[in-house]
Amino acid sequence: MSAVRSQREVIRGMLADLKMPGSLEAVDTILSDIDGGRLAATEAINRLLSAQVNLRNNRRLQAAMRSSRLPSVKTLESFDFSFQPSIKREQIESLHELGFVDRKENIVLLGPPGVGKTHLAISLAIAAAQRGRRVYYGTLVDLITSLEQAQAAGRLTQRLAVLTHPSLLVVDEIGYLPITHTGAVLFFQLMSRRYEKASTVLTSNKDFEQWGEVLGDDVMAAALIDRVLHHCHLVNIRGNSYRMREHTALHQTLLQSGDPESVVTARRTRRSKATPH
Ligand SMILES: Nc1ncnc2c1ncn2[C@@H]1O[C@H](COP(=O)(O)OP(=O)(O)OP(=O)(O)O)[C@@H](O)[C@H]1O
Ligand SMILES: [Mg+2]
């Protein structure tokens, strides 16, 4: 019995020495499960190592959430594919394996509001961060503002270098807000630097034909699209807004109750419950 205990202590000592706190925390339960005949050797090793990998991935994610400016945590697991049949599940799952980051390819997510463009862009960035890749998130307007500020402060070269460095840059919301011609030129410079050097995930509610209007310059938009699309996975989402799903379900429930007026009342009640006074 004491020999068993000392073996345990040796294992615990080695896990501590190797700086594997995830495995260290899990090891007692795993060994008890083995002793109780509830766990086979392969599964036991798998569990021991998974505990450490999970802990490391969570730590990486927490660090990335601080440095990458990701606005929220969205994952592939929480994405409901049945709601968005125009999306090819296999394509999205295979993109989450991140070969595109190694090959320095881009992804463009196109579609109307609420269809999951930002969700998938973030979940790709999170998957990359968990694998130890440097990621950065910004809306087009945020990124341009930061470049304009850097230019005004005489630090444009440094800022462009900082934004060229991440293995994965998310450029969200191309097309919602107007940008200046200077802003468009700065964005073009950024994308030219990243071309074939690092991956970018871009999202837009506008088809490519309208990007000239968005950037205020057809020729530059064509040159930008040419670079972006050269090594690119295009995800064209055609469907309903997930944001409206809740409202639609609520609306239908209340309509079935036969009192359309109660829709408004119910919304007000829900809102006042959600907003503390
Ligand atoms: N298929 C889905 N499964 C689960 N949640 C989803 C799905 N699609 C969207 N959502 C959720 O709905 C909300 C809106 O989605 P998202 O922000 O990704 O839309 P979007 O396409 O970026 O819209 P916009 O163009 O307005 O920015 C988010 O909270 C997102 O997590
Ligand atoms: Mg969005």
C-alpha cells in the first residue's frame, strides 16, 4: 500500500517538476479509476494529457482575449448549423482545423445582418489563439481609426508592422460605416502587407461589386479584392438573422394565444425585467 502511495507521490512530483498543473490536479482521480478497474490504460493516458492540454488552451485563450481585442467568446460548438442551411458544415469545420492559417490563406464571410459572420470569424480566431497563434480583431472602422491616429502621430510604419504581425487578423463589418479615402488607402496598405504573409478573415454585408462604393474607389477596391481572393475561402451565407429568431418565436407564441397586442406587452415586460432600475 505504501509502495503504491509512494509511486503516486513520485508521479505527482514529476508532474509538478514538469509544470503540468492540469495533469497534477487530475492524476489522483485517474489513478483511483484505474485501481477501481473503471479506466483502461490508453484512456487514462488520454485523460491525463487532455487535462493539461485543456488547461493550457484555456490559459492561451484568456491571454488572447486580453491582447486580441476579441469582443466576445464565440465557438464552433455553440454555432447552430441547422439554423443556417446555406452554410456547409464540413467547410466550416475543416477551416477550424486551421490549415488556412499555415498556408496564409484568407476567409471572406459574406451575408446579411445576423447570419453569424462575426460569430464564425471569432470562433476561428479563438481556435487559432488556443493553438498558440497570435490573433487580432477589429472592425474595419476601428482598424482604420488606429492607422489614422498612428499616421497623425508619425508612427504609421510601426502600426502597420503591428497589424501585419498576427497570424490571423479579423476585419469585421466591412460595409456598414462610411470610410474616408485616406482610410481606404491605409487599409489597402495593410492588406497589401499581409498578402501571402498572414491570414485575414474579412466579413461584409456587401457583395464584392459594392466594395468600390464602400472604399470610395473602384480601382483600389478591385486591387484589394484581387489580393484578398487570390488565396481565399469564400463563405456566402444566405439566410435569416439569428438575432430575429427570438423575436419570431415570441411573436408566433403570442399570435397563437390569439392576442397580437400582448406581443408588445410581453416585449416591454421582458425588457423591464432585463434592465434593473
Ligand atoms: N447559427 C447560429 N447559431 C448560434 N448562434 C448564432 C448563429 N448565428 C448567429 N448567432 C448569434 O446571433 C448573434 C448575431 O450573429 P453575428 O453577430 O455573428 O451576426 P453577423 O452576421 O455578424 O451580423 P452583422 O452583419 O449585423 O454584424 C450573435 O450573438 C451570434 O452568436
Ligand atoms: Mg457582425
